[in-house]
Amino acid sequence: MDPDGDCDCLEDDTDDEAIQRQLIDETTALSLFNLDLHRELRSNFLANYDIGAKYIAYYYSLSQFVKASDYNTSTLLKMISTLPEFNNAVNKILDPNVSESVIVINPDLRDELLDIVDELRLISSNNDLQIILDDIENDIIYLTNKTKFTIYNEIH
């Protein structure tokens, strides 16, 4: 408030973005991320395959190229809104009770993941980052509409 008692709140977009960032609280993001599920994916699936080792390395490389503070609000919101469907795909891979004929990445999830990859491209023009994102994009497209059985067979 200014001295006259008028509110000068949210005068520009940066104030609005700061408020939106606060709305994406850590508890919500962490509950959607499901750290245990993702650790299980890393330890019980990815670590057993060459493609998994590649993605574990990508995870650590991406964290060197891009800091959490580099993400704009729309990218964070896309990531958070995609997590439930992404977690569902991870569960399909990990759960031995899920039929091998189930599609792991459907076109809707593919589109959401590719949108995130496109937004990540805008954060940095680093050539190494762009190569990693190209590879991730190609894998997403390749794995779309593949069954759990097909994915397992192709990564062996």
C-alpha cells in the first residue's frame, strides 16, 4: 500500500508470476512427484538397462544445465499437471500385475511430455542440453503407443 492507503499490488507481470510461484507450493509438488515411485523406477528398472543408465545420466546432466529457478511458471505448472499421468505410466512399467498388453505412453501423455521438452529448449541454448532434449524427444515419440511387453523386449 502506498501512503494514501491505495494498494499498488500486482502492478506488473513479475509480481503476478511471483504469486503464481508461491501457489506452486513445495508440498503439492513433492506429493505429486512421488519420490519413492521415482526412486523405484531408477533402482529397479532404469539401473538394469543401457537406456536406463542413459536416462540416469541425463537426469544429472539436466540438473547441471537448468536450475529450478530457471523454469518459468507455465513450465512448472505443465510439469506438475503432467506428473499424475506420468506416474501412472511409471506404475504400468513397474507393477508386475499390470498386463503386458497395456500401452505405457499414450498420445496425450506424449503431447504433454513434448510440450515440456519444447519449453526446456527455451531455457538454454547450450548445445549439449539441446542434444539431450533431442534424444528425449525421439524416445518419447518412439515409445508412444508401445505396449509394456514391447518396451521390455526392445530395451533388453
